[in-house]
Amino acid sequence: MASMSITLTAIFFLVSTFSPLSASAPASFVLYNKCPHPVWPGIQPSAGKPILARGGFKLASNRAYTLQLPALWSGRFWGRHGCTFDASGRGRCATGDCGGSLYCNGIGGTPPATLAEFTLGNEQDFYDVSLVDGYNLPISITPFKGSGKCSYAGCVSDLNTMCPVGLQVRSRDNKRVVACKSACSAFNSPKYCCTGSYGSPQACKPTVYSKIFKTACPKAYSYAYDDPTSIATCTKANYLLTFCPHRH
């Protein structure tokens, strides 16, 4: 389905009217850009899963795009911004770039980028918003017409305004922070990356940096083993992914 102008009433209709009839039915998935600027969503499937919408497209402000997620699909979504592409789809993005192409075609985004992760199951879907690869845009996930806990997930705070100096990614003119790195990306240390001797939940604990992320976004993954408060579940639901959800 192509991008289209959208209202809150239309969004509710899109995600709530159609309900999966069985665990094997596709889920309706709406991406909504509430930011004041365009966002170029990126989509990366897990290994062996199909690429959706060529892996990326442009989504203008106050527009929505609807996908059908195949049964048992898993993968991640993120938002790119500050992008410029030529007629052939070659170019670059200020954040979240996927190999200099409009169509990511299975390539992941360059960190830092806020991630929305999904695993659709026969009995239960798992989803989360992750800051493990850093942050660039606020994102929320809202399930509709599902059963179970079906809780909201997201990071709606603007972490760019509170990003520690050592984690900041600044605009080319150096006037503003456009993204916030994870401590792992910034310092490449086992302590922050949960690798080596820190490669277990018992050894890898929250750090001063992950605590900043968690305080700002308590419903999002702040570091690799931040599972208990970050994974949401739902059954037979449709989903709304919103960029800049708190913008009015």
C-alpha cells in the first residue's frame, strides 16, 4: 500500500478493522510519521525472512504506510532522517543510513539508530524498542486487537537533547546533536558491549550511560541484557509504529 495522508481516525481504522483470523494469518502493520520532517523507514528481515517494501522508502510528515507482515516474520524497523537520494536511489542519510541506498534490501542501518524489533510467533508475538545500537528518533509501538498483555513499547523522549558529550553525533555544521551513540559503539569496551568476560546477564550490568537511556525511556532496551522491562508480547495483533509519537 502506498504512502497516504492520515488522520488519527484513519490510523485507528487501519490497525483495528482487520484482525488476524489465525496465528498463521498476516498482521497489518502501519508506519506513521508524526515528525515535522520526512523519515525514511528502513526494514531489515532476520535471516531467511522476506524483504518487505524493498527494505526502505520515504515517508513524508503526517503520512502513513501499511504493510502486511507475513506469518512468523521477524526483523527490525528504524527511521532514517536527513536523507538525500538521486533518481536512481543512491545517496546518504545523516542517521540510520543503509549503504547509501534508498532501498536497504536487507542491509541494516548504520548506528546509532533507534530500533523497533519484531518476532511473530504461532502462539505469541514478541516486540521491543531498542537503544542497544544507540538513538536517533523517538519511536513507539502500539498493538491493536490482540490478546494477552499487549503492552505499549517505545522511546518517546528526545535523547538527543540529553546525550552525554562522549556519545553525541553532531550535524555537519556542528550546530546540533542528530543522534546519540550507545556506550558500546562509542567506547568499544566489553563492559559496555556485554562481550568477553562481561558476556552474561550476571556479569553485564547497567552502566551510567545505559541508566541515562533507561531513565529517559523506561519502556525500551537500554543495554544488551535489559530483558525484564523491555520485551512486550501479544497474540494475533495488528501494530502501529509511530515516529515522533508525542508531537502534536
